[in-house]
Amino acid sequence: MTLKLRKLSYPLGAEVCEIDVARPISESAFGEIYRAFLDHGILLFRNQNISREQHIEFSRRFGELDRHDSLPRDRHPDYPELLRVTNRQNSDGSPSDSRYTGRSWHSDMSFTTQPSLGSLLRAWAVPEVGGDTLFANMYLAYETLSPGMQKLIEPLYGIQLAGTRKINDPKSGVPRLEEQKRINPPVAQPVVRVHPETGRKALYIGDKVKRFDGMTEEESAPLIQYLVRHATRPEFVYRHQWRANDILLWDNRCTMHQALGDFDETQLRELERTTVLGTPSGYVVAAA
Ligand SMILES: O=C(O)CCC(=O)C(=O)O
């Protein structure tokens, strides 16, 4: 099979055309998909009207799946491999705990010592307009820094915290934050990460980084802010406009992303994510 690809943007992403991920995919065809994933950082599969089981099965081709023990509130009650991102109200009428998921720049599971290789987010329902997701190419972010800045940040470790939502539900926000702190102690991750498969260096930063190990928050803040701003310059960013039955696969080792709240919240936005486990990285720190 020769994969039919259509580039999604200048910095990253490609659509895999004319494919049905629920049908058997041979080893060699899957090899082409995996190569495209490494080359483009994001792959889009449109019109995939598949079941939850098929979503999980396709995701398993990329590696072992996270059962989301670090995000117990958001996982699907019947499918621990699926993480829910939805504004659908709970059955008792209370707001969904995951309606503000991903509203700041992050790379999935960076706050654990086994950050994700990649994620596959499937859209069940999307608003009429808006509710897009931004993705930044972290290879480009690193490569466009000056040699002096690259040298300065090379030895740094960023302390990543779970539960750093910018927007919290007023009711469940505090218990959620307390739970997150309990389950996920702060983890230090290298600010420059070598991608284990491509060997390229990528910036590993985001809004979950509170400070650099060995430095105060006050000292760290200007550099963290600079790096996040630099990495999210429009020329490094792809903006995904969702359609129902999209599956978007991204490489968490060389991209970061942010969900946008630019939509009518009375309309349903419902997605589910599988998370492929990556290689161990970073270390737990005693205090944030
Ligand atoms: O809702 C989205 O568009 C993205 C959700 C997200 O950030 C995530 O699943 O990590």
C-alpha cells in the first residue's frame, strides 16, 4: 500500500486519506503509517465512524495503552483505556469534570515518569463552530532558538505539576486538584528531550512547568514564559478544526497542544482519547 497523505499545515500534520482504520491493516501498511507519524508529528484520519473497541484496537498498534490511573475522574467507566473529554452533563445533572480538559499548553502525561508516546483523540460530537485544538511543533521550537539559548536550557529540568488547570469547575475543582496532588507528585522533566525514535531534539515545556529544578518560581518564570511564547508562535502551530468522526493522532514527544474554549458551551463537544505509553523520563521531586 502507498499511503495517500495530504499536508495539514506548514509546521506539522498530515491527513491520511482513503483509509478505514477499522479494517485489517497489514504490518507493512502500518509501517507506512508509523513512518508518516514520525515524519509529520500529527496524523488525521477523517470519517472514522468506529466503535470504542475499534478505537482501542487501532490505538494498540502504536504501543501499550495507558489505563489512566493518574486521571481516574476522566476515564470511561467501562473502558479505562479511554479518557473522556466532554461537556455532556453527568446523569445527575452536574457539569462534566472534563469539560475544561486541555485548556493550557501541554504534552500528555508530562507530569508522570512515563510520559505518553502519542495520543489518539476521536471526536464523537463537535460544536457548529469553534472548539478547535492548537498544536505546536517542538522540534522547530528548539531548532530556532539561538545556540546560546540552546546551551543554557540543555541541562535544565522543568518541574511539571498535574492539576494545573487555568479554568476549574467551581464545585469539583478543589477536590479534583487535591486528588491530583495526592496521586501525582511533582515530576522533573528535561527541558530538551531527545526523541527516542527520530533522535531529534525537541523543546519539552508548557504551562504545567512550575519552575526549574534548583531554581525558585520567581527566577524560573521569565524563561518558562519566554519558551512557551516562542514555541507557540503562529509559524510553529497547526490549528485543528474538528469534524465528528475525526481521529487525530499526535506525537507527544515533539508536539504540545491546547484546546480552545471558543465555542457555544450549550452545544455538545464530546471526544475520547487513548494514550499510548512512552519511554520512562524524568524523576519525582520531593516538593514542588
Ligand atoms: O479537547 C481537546 O481538543 C484536547 C484535549 C486534550 O488536551 C487532551 O486530550 O490532552
